[in-house]
Amino acid sequence: MLTFVVLCVVFAFFGLILGYASIRFKVDGDPLADKIDALLPQTQCGQCLYPGCRPYAEAIANGKADINQCPPGGEEGVKALADLLGLEAKPLDPELGSEKPHRVAVIDEKKCIGCTLCIQACPVDAILGAQKLMHTVIASECTGCDLCLPPCPVDCIMMEAL
Amino acid sequence: MFGLWNFDGGIHLPTHKAESSLAPMQVAELPKELIYPLMMRNGEKAKPLVSTGEQVRRGQSVVGADGWMNPPLHAATSGKVRGIEQRLWPHPSGLVGDCIVIDVDGDDESVEFQGTANYASIQPGELLDKIHAAGIVGLGGAAFPTAVKLNPQPYAIDTLLLNGAECEPYITCDDSLLRHFPHEVLGGAKLLMHILGVNRCLLAVGEDMPDAIIVLEKAQSEGEYGNIHIIPVPAIYPTGGEKQLIKVLTGREVPAHGIPAGIGVICQNVATAAAIHKAITTGEPLISRIVTITGRGVLHPQNLLARIGTPIAELVEHCGGYTDSVQRLIMGGPMMGFALPADDLPITKATNCILVAGQGEVIHDKQAMPCIRCGACATACPVSLLPQQLYWHARADKLDRLMEYHLPDCIECGCCDIVCPSHIPLVQYFRSAKSKVAAKERERLKADNARLRYEARQARKEREKLEKAESARRKKESLARATEIPKGMGKV
Amino acid sequence: MTPRHDRRFQYCHPSMKDYLLILVGTILVNNFVMVKFLGLCPFMGVSRKVETALGMGLATIFVLTLSSVSSYLVETHLLVPLGLEYLRIISFIVVIAVIVQFTEMLVYKTSPLLYQVLGIFLPLITTNCAVLGVALLNVQARHGLIESFLYGFGAAVGFALVLVLFAAVRERVDVADIPTPFKGNAIALITAGLISMAFMGFSGLVKG
């Protein structure tokens, strides 16, 4: 009986310490996801099955996603993530795509109809244009994510290697 | 007696200088064609100022300046522009690119040059403009734009160093210059002291060039050159490296991410000083330089005062042509030069030597063997790096560890390469690792930029959504107010 | 008569020399990893990078020192007066678990990256046999408060020292030309064995 009471008291005391510590040492934000995001190529293409690079970074930080899901980052990217997190580097997941050489989008101006659908699709606003006016891709800002190709109704966008 | 300091590492190399320095220096005859690669410092293409069929004169600008980092290029003699042709560039990459090709007419007609001997009254800023307009770059091999280097704001400079150490084997062009044009060099030193506002100049001359020292000292006694100390420096490779020379002459060390100006020193090659003197006093831009043609593969090794843009084949012809044992053509010296695939490439402002290597002279066929971790490379490194660690990490592509071991500080001198008992081509590994690091840095900047644009776009979309909701709410409110039955109207 | 009251086992007050001997003994001569072979799991698991090894070493120093002192206090002021020595192992484990939880929160606050990199090995400090071993060995050797503190501190410093050394060696071994059958953990264990042999050379440094 004495044992039981003593143990209860002692463990309750420990519990109080832990409870206080969990409030005192609360962390805001997700600093680990920031570090992971800094290593991703920022193409915002969605090939990793997440809606952008930041959600993928957060998923890796929470242990929900593997590090080999980013084709634009390539083997180098997987290696960098592995180095950061102290994990084994593994080959890219072949189902999600393969590493392609860096390409930029080019709009065929003869076919463009000025519908602005590609402008709305581009995650980094790399397409210049307006309704019924010629659209053009700012090559230095294009990350090669391919997201502008599906919306184009006249299929006038091509990906060209630099 | 001027006391000298030491730097760690370095190696004694057989100098092979007598072959070319004992022969008298000659002036190369006018070439049949001049080739000017349209290659800018950052790797981009330069824009030519002349077009096909245009007649150019000696000293006329054929490539304009593109900011301070890309000084203009001038035609070395008169002729007609044959065109802009695709030719091999004299670059380690071996790439092909646009070059201005000029058919020389032999008249050597020049534009009007305007120089002044009375430069003491001219402001340093104006003198720098003239140096930039004359297209002067560092003639020690790196070809850094001189006008930029001589403008070291915000650092205060107290010492001018002139580099006549010429520590790399086979090369004797600076030796030749000092023996034949000592007044140009000393005059250049005086000019530089005026531009920089310093009153102390240390002129380093390699110990293995005693004739040059005698000639310089005699010339110094003949003229009024100010406070110039002529100092023999040991013939250890790479004493002539800028940072190593600064340590030897002043005892100061250039910090890891710094420049010599940061510790109050500016270092210039003696040939650059002579070119500056020529440009200011006579007005002639940089169109010629002394080049050493040497090696067992050429019949008569010697120094030639050659026009910039001359094809190498013509220079070799002047020296008697190739011998039977010729094996390889190298632009530069045996340590820091690079091999050329053909001899119709031109010499550039940066070319100090054409080494026509004979059989087994500079090249060996030894296979690279595994690293035995002997540490001889670390003992030899003049920058006190750990080439062995850099090698292992470069092989494993561990870029963060490479940066930790100070890869950017490697001057690619080749000391570690030479002493390695396993004949591992260390400098090659470091060069490729440096380009990988640079590529990664570029990608990181690009990715950061893309992230900023993406986040800005998300923020804009959020803002648009909020504004839409706000205007919808306001519309609803005003609509509700409009259809409200006003007070006091009573029931209808 | 219980050993405690037997004059033959009378407790001599320890001097500075004894404290120094405890430190040297735990750090070098009887190194917990290399000589006693305790704590091998985090030793092999966290030694791939020097930065992580250092982080783990510091975390273990914090945990081990605190738990060594806390378990001494629990033993002398709680278990022995109430005659609950049979609950020793359970209470020590609880003390260690609480301290590890506390350390986890501290690590997450100071360096979330280290927290993520250490991964499962941070809570596994609870089951690190070296931690429980120190606590129990303190009881067996009848250490006082300061001796317990130094014993725990020394053991942890020895652990951290060997961990960092091994991580540095392992980093270099990983980029070297290792034959394929030996790559990874195989060569790591062989290396650890060689370091262990080297540490055996310290025996005889401290007599007894």
C-alpha cells in the first residue's frame, strides 16, 4: 500500500515536470520543413503527388513521405535530402517520373489564341500576356514544371532543352 | 638587405629556362591573319564592332568594352576583316565559337595614338579610363581587367608589388621583358604608384634571373623612379602566385574570401606595368606582348615580341618549325597550361608561353593508381590545404565537406599533382568539383527565386480572393439597404 | 549484520584523487562502449556524420549525468528508507524515461534538425544499456552523490568521445575504396573492433 502511494506521488511529480516542460519548450512553425524546402528545386510541378514543394517538404518532415519522390531534383536532390536527414540515399521512384534535362516552355506564337489559361496555370508567373494578347514565356523564370501544357486548348506550348 | 618570409609548401622544379632565355629575343614578323575570339570573361559572346569587308587599322577597336569587366580588344595590325567565322577558341574547354578573322595587308597602318609623358598632372580616375580604353588586362596569365584591379575602393593601399618572379618552368617572357625593356617596367611602376597613391613599390625578380636583376638595377640608377626596391625571390614554385608572393615579400596573408587590396597590397605583373606605361605615354593600346616559344618540339626555342591574335602556327614557323619529336602543343606552362587541339589558334592577351612539348617532355603515360594516403600532397600545397581530403570528397561528390576543406582557395598550381606517387590527376578532380559547386549554387539561387515568385503568386491569389469576398459582401449590404422598406412609410 | 553497518565495509571519504580516478577510469580505461561494450546500438546507429554524433553525444551527457544523480537520489532517499529496493529497476527506468522525454523536448526546441536526424535514437536513449548500467553500477559500488555525478558524467563523456571519434573515422571510411562485401556496417564494425583494441591499451593506466 505504501509502495503504491509513494510511487503514485513520485510519478505524478514527474508528470508535472514533463507537463511544464512541454509548455515551456513549445516550438512555433516547422523549422525542419523550412530546411527541407530549401533543398527542393521549387518547380511546383506536383510530380511528387503533393500540391507543391512546401507541402512535400512538410510531409517529409512529418515522416509521411519518402525522400525519393522528386524527379526534377534528381539523384542529386535525393542525396542532398539523405545527407540532411541522415538517411540512406535511394534511387528515384520510377513511377513518378525520371530526371529530365532542364527544359523551358516555349509558346508557338503563330498558334496562340490569347486565352490566358496557361498564365493561370503557371505556379511562378513566368508567362507574360493578357486576354486576346500574345502570350510569351519568360525563359529565365521558367522552372520547366510542365503545368502549362495540359490547359492550352490549341496545344501551342513546347518544352525545349536549353 | 630586404628580409623575406616563407610560405608553406611549394616545390623545387627543374626550370628548363636556359633553352629560351639564352636565345636572343626577336620581333615576330607580321602574321598572314589575325584571329580574335568573341569570348567574354563570363563566358558570354562579345559583340564585334567591325563587319565583313571592313578595313581596320592597327590600334582600332574591334570588340567594344562591355562594362568595366570586359575591356575592349584592338586590332594588332592593319588589314581587312574576312568575316566572323566559327573557329576553335583557345580555351581549356576546346569549344568552337565566333571569331573575327582579319586578313593582314602588311602595311601596318595605325590609327592616331595620343600619349602623354606628363601624367603626374592627370587625375588617377582619368588614367584608369585610359587604361580601360587601351584594353589592358593582367598579363601574368589570368587576364583580370587591370582598371578594375587598380580601383580598390574602399580599401586603402600602402604597397605596390610587381611580380617578375616567373616561377613556372619553361616560361621566360618576363625575364626577356626585364632585360630588354627595363625602363618601361620601371616607368610603369612609377605610374602605378601615382595612380594608387602609394610611395613604396616592391619589384620581385626570380633568383634564377640574375641578368634581369643587373639590367634593372642599372636602369633604376639611370632614371628618377622613386621608391622601388628590386628584390630577388627564391625560385620555388609557386612563389610567383599572387598570394604566395605577397606572403614572401610582406609577410601578410590574404584572408580566405578576401582580395589582396583588403590587406593594403596591389600586385601587378611586370608586363602589365610595361603595357600601362606604353598606353599612357604613347597612347598605344595593348596589341602585342612577349611570348615564349619553347620545348623540344620546336627547332629554335626563344622569346618573340608577337602581335596578339597571331596564329600559333606562324610563331612556331618563325622559330624554325616543329622537330620530329613534337608530341603536344600547350598554351601556358607545364603546370598551369592547357593542351591545344590544333595550331591555327591565336595567342591571346593571357598567353605567356607556347610550350611545344617533345616526346615524354611534359606528358607521361603513367596510369593513376590508388591513393596510398602518404600525405605528400598536403606537404607540398602552398595554400596549406589538404588535397588528399579534397580528393576523397570530390570523388564521393560531398560538396559540403569540400567547402569545409576550403576548395575555393585552391589556386590549381599543380604542386600536389606533381608530388603524388600514385600519379593521380588531382587538379582535374578539383576543377570539376569547383564547377559542380558553382552549378549547385546557381541552381540554388534559381530555386530560391522560383520559391519567392510562387509565394508571391499565392499571396496575390489570397488577396484577390479576399477582395472578391469583400466586394461581394459590400454589394450584398448595399442591395439589402436598397430593398429595405424605409421608415415612416407605413404599410402600403 | 548488513554490509552497511559492518565495520569491514566502512566507507572512507573520497578525495580529489579518487574523483580524478573515477573520471579517467570511466572516460578512458573502462570506456563504456569500447571496453564494457554497453550502448552499442546508438553507437553504430548515429555515427554516420560527425555533427549528428556530436549532437547525440551531448544529449547523452545531459541525460546520463542527470539520470545518474536522480537515480542515486531516488535510491538513497526513497527506495532505501522505505525498504523498496526490489523496485529499483522499475523506478530507475521511469526516472530515465522522464529525463529522456524532457531532453527530447529540449532538443526539438534548440535544433529541430538534430531532432529529426537523431530520429528514433533519441527516445532510445531510454533503453541505452549504458544509462541503466551507470545507475545500477552506482548502487553496486556504493557511490556517494558527487561520485555518482562524476561516474555518470565521465561515462557519458567517454561515450561521446568514442562516438565522435568513430563518426569521424567512419565518414572517411565511407568515401574510401571499400570492397563491395565490406561496404556499410561490415567495415564499420571491423573499425569499431580495431578502436576497441586500441582502447584496451589504456588498461593499467589506473590501477584497480
